[in-house]
Amino acid sequence: MKIEEKHAGNGSLAGKSQVYGGEKHQANDKPAANGKGEIPVKQEAYGKGGLPRKSLRLYSWQEIQKHNQEGDQWLVINRKVYDVSGWADRHPGGRRVLNHYAGEDATDVFRAMHLELDIVRLYLKPLLIGELAPGEPSQERNKKSQLVEDFQELRKTLEAMNMFSANLGFFFIHLVQILTLEAMAWLMLWCFGNSWPITICISFILTISQAQSSFLQHDTGHLSIFKKSKWNHLMHKFVMCHLKGMSANWWNHRHFQHHAKPNIYPKDPDIDVGPLFLVGDLQPVKYGKKKIKYIDYEKQHLYFYMVGLPLLMPIYFNLQSMQVMYLRRYWGEIAWVSSFYIRYFITFGPSYGIFGTMLLIYLVKFLESPWIACVTQMSHIPMKMSKEENRDWLSTQVLATCNVEQSFFNDWFTGHLNFQIEHHLFPTMPRHNYHKVAPLVRSLCAKHGLQYVNKPMLEAFGDIVRALKRSSSLWVEAYYET
């Protein structure tokens, strides 16, 4: 079946007030995108190259689900069907995250991950090829429509409550905290010299600064702290590249995959930690049945303390970041990251020399690593890991994440990532609002029988090791099975 596409004005998909329903249009033939990205009426009406736009087809879910390969990717957003196959390489969040939802309904993940919908919809317009047939449900038939509708209604409620608006002062205070710690470290060295006790104090101060920088770059990578996206982009580059010395693009492409499909093997890069560790229930059995034993995985919960905690930041993440910048020719980011090392050499080089300054940098990263490793892994490693099950957005996130109890210290120590469930459901929500929306999320989970896990911090830390031990037992059983 085919229907001719109808145009209102220039057919823009940039309506501001409509999130889950059909798109609205302005009467003046201009997309409602704050004056940005305006497309000439003739071009919009006829498509690229001035050719008449193709008629829209009506598709069934059965046909859409066939287009889920790397070179053949269709997405459904608000019942509209988009072919993103040829555009995937230009996707700012990376091509892989699109492939994670190929052949599926991506309405909720699209809304969750994008800040400026007006601009994004302009990019979507040329990719539109059809829509769901009238008899087709808005989501795949295996998903619970009432659960999806209730979650979308919750998001509308939170938008009406202004929960997605960032408090600029809140993040400014955190930036001041980081810069103050950096200045304190330099002043201690300048006033008291480079004796061992002073060096140890400087290292701890810089460790706190680096950890808090990790949380702030996480915020700037997700949120619209400023009204203009270019300032968000620059702020993320400043914090991630200049203050931390790592690639922002590398983090974006990796982290957005994690958010799109958390704990889904092999789509979530955060659980692809083999051959050093085996996590979850599937990977250990797979390695065991194939008689793979790169390391004695039976003891992985023990060498996690010696390898996983101290080396995550200075070795694994640092080297991976550098590799990605070089192989993908991110020359601008290389310059940004170089400024991190130049700053350290200018500040500490006169006292410690080149070699001593490098040792200081890696000592700080070595001390920061257990902090970040525990905070990031406590909410995921102990939770359900599986292959793709094509669940709805709410279930996908709640099954793969858990919260840690709130307190002033817990909030500060984790950068509010103790509210991991709320963060995963609403990645663009500023963290100072998580505690406000948590009761509503808990209530929705209870309504639909989803377990909302909230635990003490020390228990959460211990669950990382207990989960690794459980996985190692599965490997042992499969490996020695006759």
C-alpha cells in the first residue's frame, strides 16, 4: 500500500510541543528550530536535489524487522519509518548505536538521548520512507503497550514539571570545586616544596579533582547545561580533554552505546571486558564450553582488586582513548588533550621534572581508578546481563541498573550516579533532579511488576565481587564439564 505524503507548509518535523504524537508545523513555512537549520521551501518540498519526494509506504512490523543489519538499518520513531543506512557514518553519536535499534521501535531511546529535537528532526526528514500501517501497534507486538504508554506519560509529566532544565549555578559550583582543588595542589607545592608528605597530599587533592571532573564531564556529555549546544560541546571538550586528558568523542561513542542497550551482549561495550574478566551468566559458560582459559577465571573476583580497580583509568581507558584519537584522526582532540599534559608540566615540571611529572599524573589516575571503577560498576555488574531481548525502554534500563541509597556523601562521592535508574531512563535530566523523580519511577515500576533495586553503598561495592565470583563458578562448571 502507498499513500502520498502530505505537507503542511514545508513539511518540517521540527514541532516543539509534540513529543510522542504527530509532528506539528508552523504556518509561516519555517521549521520551529529557533531560526536554525531552516531549509528552503523548494528543497524541503521536493527533497534533495530538487526531485519530487517519493510517496510514503505503509509498512508492517514484520517487514521493518528484516532491516536490522549493519548496512541495512530502519528505525521507527513515533510510527514513522526511517532508513538510516546511508547516514549512519555521519551520526554524531556513532554508527553502532543506530545499529543497536535497527528494525525496532526507537521512539523512547530517540527522545531520551537527544537534546535539541527541533534540529534533530531536520536531519530525520530526508530519511523518512514511510510509516506504520494503521492496523500495526506503535511498538513491536512483544512489548507491553500499556507499560510503554505509562512511561511516555511519565516523561510528559516530568517535562511539565521542568525536571529537564539544568540549574547553571549547581554545575558552576562543581566546576569551581574542581578548579579550586587544582589551585590548592599547585599552592601547596609552591609554598611547602616537593617533600614526600606534601607530594602525597597533592596526589590526593588531584585525585579528588580528577574524580569530580569525571562526574562533571559525564554531565556535560549528556546535558543541555547551556541554552546553546555549541557551549555544551565546548564545555565537554574542556572538562574531558583539558581537565582529564582523555577523548570526548571516544567517550561519547562508547557511552551512548552503553545507554542504548545496557548489559546487552555484545551491544554494550562496558560488559565486553574479556579476556581479562568474564561477567554475567552467558559469557562464562561460552568460554568454559570452548575450553578457553587465558587466565584462571576461577580467581577473577580476587585479581579484580589487583588489576581491575587500579588499572581501569590509567591503562585501559587512557590507552583506548589515545588509540581512538590517533586511528580516527581526531587532531582537534589531540590538541585539547595535549593541553592537559602541557598544563601539568608547566605547573609541576619545575619541581618534579618531566619524568616526575609523568609519575605524578599516573599516580593520580591510579588513585582515581578504584573510585571510578566502583561507582560505575556497582550499578551494572551485579544486574541482569543477556543477549538482545528487544524489551521496552523502561524494562531495559531497570533490569540492567540499580540505585544506591541517597545521602549527602553518597551523592557527592558518586556524582549522583547512585541514582543510576533515573539517569538511565532520562540521560538528559540534570542530576540535581534525580531524587525528585525517583518516587515516581519507583511507583511506575511497582505498577508493572518491575523490581526497583536500591541498596546501601558498601553492599553495592561488595556485589561487584560477589557477581564476579558467581560468574567464575559458571565458568568452572562449564570448563570442567566432561
